[in-house]
Amino acid sequence: MHSLEWLDVLSQRQAMSRDAALRHASDLLGYQLIADDAFDALMPDFETVAYAQMVARVVFIARDEGGMRQAVVGQPLSPALGAWLATLDVADVRMADPQLLLARLESHEASFSAVADAVGEEVAGVIERSSGAELTLTSIQGEASPAVKLINSTVFDALRLEASDIHLESLPQGLLIKFRIDGVLNKIAMVNNPVLADQCIARIKVLAELDIGEKRVPQDGRFRVASKGRDIDIRVSIMPSIHGEDAVLRVLDKKALMDSVQRLTLDSLGFDARTIMLLRRLAAEPYGMMLVTGPTGSGKTTTLYAALTEINHGEDKVITIEDPVEYQLPSVLQIPVNERKGLTFAVGLRSILRHDPDKILVGEIRDPETAQIAVQSALTGHMVFTSVHANNTFDVIGRFMHMGVDPYNFVSSLTGVVAQRLVRQNCAFCAEEVEVDRTLLAESGIVDPAGYRFKAGRGCVQCRNTGYKGRRAIAEVLRLTDEIREMIVARASIRSLKEQARNEGTRFLRDVALDLVKDGHTTLQEVNRVTFVA
């Protein structure tokens, strides 16, 4: 029953006013009834519980003046909500008028302002625009407009929740805000105000130095936020839609990236021992091409950097060309692509070859010219690390053939192909053994579940009640043997290539993912989301 309806039903049954019914319910349930002014004085505890969770559960988690955590509800607690509150160590559960509580949660402008007040000066730093000019953010506690407060608070929440992307989706009634966390979009808030929605998009355009008046074509830009010693790069993409404009903000926390690259190894990415051994063998080859493939956001660049970091002992000249340079490696010449100035992957790669390199990292092969130069580089004694967008190790072959690369030269240069994905892990704080429905087993292609130890997270504060916390990489590694090379040149069928690869010991993505399910590291639902059922 909706949180407004139960109180109306109670007042009708007891023949009393809604206020009297609320007091009656509080006495029966053992809650304290909170006055409106006391409710307004509470400070939201967004550090403990995300704003989105409060909205989803229709409960207000706050702290009083003494710092004690309290929960304000507008309806009798369900068993699930009661169990969730128990995990928060809530000292006091109070009851408010449901209409007041909903107004507090659903009045998004006011709620985001409350977030901003709680954040204080957290994101009130300096923004560096793409031109190099600096723009001082309006203090959140000052006379900032609602749009400024909303954008500042959204960036802060994204950083706190370790989101990789912020999605602002225009709808007829306003703006939907989503965060991509662990590769999955999570609804954060809904701004039911079309005017405020337009102001938010305009604010982002101002920060990224884009054309505010142009709403018919896509626009790209960037800005940088400096906050408490952290250098946060925000990449902005604006796309026109039928309801206005959508914006996607890619969050790159450079300090976090630098901290992670200092301890970046293949072991730290979560690969199994056999995959790590194969990756190290491929990376240690004196010449050739190591290809990593997968969809956007699957960790291809991180894997390439981890492999490069492990073999970078200072004895070889290592040069990278990337768009953009995401990690900074010591003693490595790193070149950012600048297409506006004519520095493309192909142009940069030609120049790199005249710079006496031993190891070359090409961020991504996008066009036939870059593919041809990369193959020639690998054939002339260089070790080339690169990535390409494809679904699996065998689709890479078709991609290069489509780009006009000679099959014989391609297989001669290629030492191995790595196809990888990122899989969400069960939350270590709330994972427990579960029974899996037979229908799900059948849909997953599992005939005998005897060797499996199925686990799933029940949801807690640590995992934002999703059951998952963190991700780990899985990969299939195809080493090119003479037999496979001959079959590729002879244009053998993909089925024949897969059979030969399996006979030679290649483990495909699905097999590696199911091993994680067997050990209780993830769920069947997550594996089915990421990989195809064989």
C-alpha cells in the first residue's frame, strides 16, 4: 500500500482525523512522533545512505544535533525495511506525516540543496576549462542557483559512490539522473521541473565551453574540477533528443588513477592464475602483436597497462599513443591524440617508428590505415600492444579482414588475442549460499549443478543494497599456433577455429565466468548478463 493510503484507511476505520490517526499509529507501533520543525532541523546522513536509497525506500536517514543516527518513516515498517534499518545501527525510529516525508524526498530541488549543504565546500573548488582558463565554482553554501547546486551535488555523489559516468536524461516532466556504478546504471533522482532541467544542461555546457544556443547537433567538451588535492577530469557529451538534450559526464579521478597505477599488475585485476600466466607469456614476446578486445568499458586499456607495467624494466624504449592518456607511467613516452591538430593514431604511429621504440602501445585501432601500420610495426621487430572493439577473439579476425589487412601478414604478426569482460562480484559483507531455480539452471545451460556452490548477496549498506560490490576481469586468451594460423589463412569456418582452439586448451569466456559461479564469487544472473549461453 502506498505510504499515503494506509493512514487514510486507519483514520476512516477509527473515525478520527489524519493527525490523530498518525499519533495513534505511533503509539501502537512504538515510534516517536516527530514534529515538523524538528523534522526540518535534521541533517540528512548522505555519507551513510545514498539519496537514491532514501527515495527508493521512502525513509529519511538523518543525524540529530548530538550526532545520533535516526530514521524517519511515513508508514509501518515492513520486515525488509526493518532488517535494512537494523544494519544501519539506527538509534531512533520516528514517524512523520507521510505527506511531509514524501514532500521532503520528492521535492528534488530541495533535497539536492540539502545534499549540497551537507557537502559544504567539498566540490567548491576550481574548474579548469578546456581553454585552460579557470572558473571558480560558486560556493555551495552561498547564493548559488538551484542548477549550480544540483550539478555540484551530483558530481560529489558520483565521486563518493565511485561512479564512472553520470547520465542526465531529458524527459517531458524534467530530468532523470543516473550513475553507472560497477558497469550498471543506477537511478539516482528525478527532477520534476523542465525549466530546472534545461538550466542544468546549460550549466554543463557553460563549464565545458560549449554552445548554449545550439541544441540540434551533438557537442563534446571537458572540464576539470580541483577539490581537496584531487584532480578530477570530467568528459562531457551532449546529445539532442526528442525531449531536449541528454548529457553524459565521464568521471576520471586522476588521483585515484595514479594511486591504482602504482600498484597495477595483472594479479590485481582478478584474473585466474592460468589466464595471468598466458597474458605474461604474450606480453614477454620480443616482437609481434598482442590484441585485447571487448566492448567499451570492459577494462581493455587497464589490462594493456598492467601487462606493459610488468615488462617495463627500463631496458626498452616504450612509447604509447592514446586517446586520451588515462594513466601516467614512469619512464614511458606517452603521446595524446589530437585530431584537431592532425595528430591521429596513424600519423602518430608513423612518427613513433622513427623514434627507435622497442614496445609500442596503440590505444585503439579504429581505421584501416592504423591497422596496416600496426601490423607492419609488429612484422619489423617491434612488440605492439593494442585494442580493438570486437565481441570475442575470433571476431577480431573478421574486423581486420574487413579493414583490408592481408590475412597472411596479419596472422604472421599476431601472437595472441585476449577477449575480456568485467563481472560484478558478490558483496563480501552480505553474500550467502542460495538455492537456484531449475528454470534458471536450464536457461544457463547447466545440466549438473553438483559442483556449484551458489552464492548471492542479500543486500546491505556496503553494497548499496545491490548484492554486488566491486568487479573483476575475466578473459579468454587465444595463442596463435601454427595450426590456427594456417586455418585463418585458408579462411576456415569460425566453428572449426573454435574446435581447434578448444582442443589446444583455450578456455572461453563462458567457461571462465562459470568457474566464478562455482566458487561463489558471482551469480548466474550476472554471468548471463555478461556472456552468451553456449
